[in-house]
Amino acid sequence: MEYVPSTEQTTTATNNQSFSYLALGDSYTIGESVPAEQSFPYQLSAELNKLNYKVSEPTIIARTGWTTDELISAIKSRAVTQKFDLVTLLIGVNNQYRHYNIDTYRTEFVQLLNTALTFAKGNAKHVFVVSIPDWGVTPFAAGQDANRIAGEIDAYNAINQQEAAKVGVSYINITPISRVAKTDASLTATDGLHPSGKMYGQWVQLIKEQVIKNIPQ
């Protein structure tokens, strides 16, 4: 489903079900340059645990610099057979950075999205696509064409949002949050490129809202 802001208040899970979580991605998923507990998968797990969802430690298949094809290869090499109650997918910034063919991104993103659905036992309500943040506003990008980077990021996000909608999974647009880093240095990690734990925390509030709407309590 497409992202629709919730008008319902957050409620607390009351059952004893344990939730497994798989996070697929790149540096934005592992939380490059911040402690693991400040990455968005770990913050999301912590937030859900506060609501008694009893989320287990995230299983993460991600590495700094990975493109869609590298993530596909890594998933195959890991040969994970476990199924998960919650799957997040955030990938594509390195395709854009390396100037890969954007049509190839669509093809490979669709493959990864189908893989995420398989990991989620075919349940589209349990898969959450996260948009690509805009690194063009960071100190790392100083001297580069920020408008060009923003336009390319938007083009990549148009693709992943379209493909997410086609299969009925939730789409969380965190890109506007990432662009606030242009005027708020506290949202960028010490490496001058990746999000800080504070920014990841803001992402998590949006992701959590969708999780509690889609996963039974």
C-alpha cells in the first residue's frame, strides 16, 4: 500500500508473540559511522519492544557501498532459509553514485522486492520499503552539483515507490528528513556523509507507524 499517515494512536501489543526482523540494504541499513544500536534497524526493534512486540535482534544483510546487484549476490551467498515477520528494504544510493543504468535499478529492485516478499512468507503487509536519502546535502558532497544529485535520487525513489505500490507493500518516504541535514548538522554523522543516530530515530518514527498498522498486535 502507499504511505498514508495514521490518525490512530499507537497501542501496545498485549500478546506473547515474538517477531523476527530482516533488514536488507547498504550503509544506511548497517548505520555506517554510528554505533549499531543507533542504526535504524536496531532503533526500530527497540521502539517496537517498548510496545511489547518482542522483536528479536535484527538479522542484517547489508554493507557499505553495496549496489542492488551486490545485495542480490550477498543474499544468495548467505543462503538464509528463515522466514521473517518484518522485512525492510533500502537500496539504490550506490547505483546512483556509480551512475549505473537506472533501468537496471528497476529490474534489480523488483528482484529484491520479490525476495523480500519471499522472506516475509508472501505477506505484503510485512514488507516495508524505505526511500533513498539525499546525500547531496551533506558536507561530503561539497563542490558537487546538489541539484543534479537530488534529481537523480528523486528518479530512483520514483522507481522504488512505483514498484512497492505494484505489490502492495508499505513505502516510507524518509528523503525529506534527510534533506533537513542541509541546515541541521546534528542529523549527519561524524563522517560528514551518513545519517546520525538522531536522523535514524526520525526515520524510525515513520517506519514504526506503518509497522504497527500492518502487523497484528
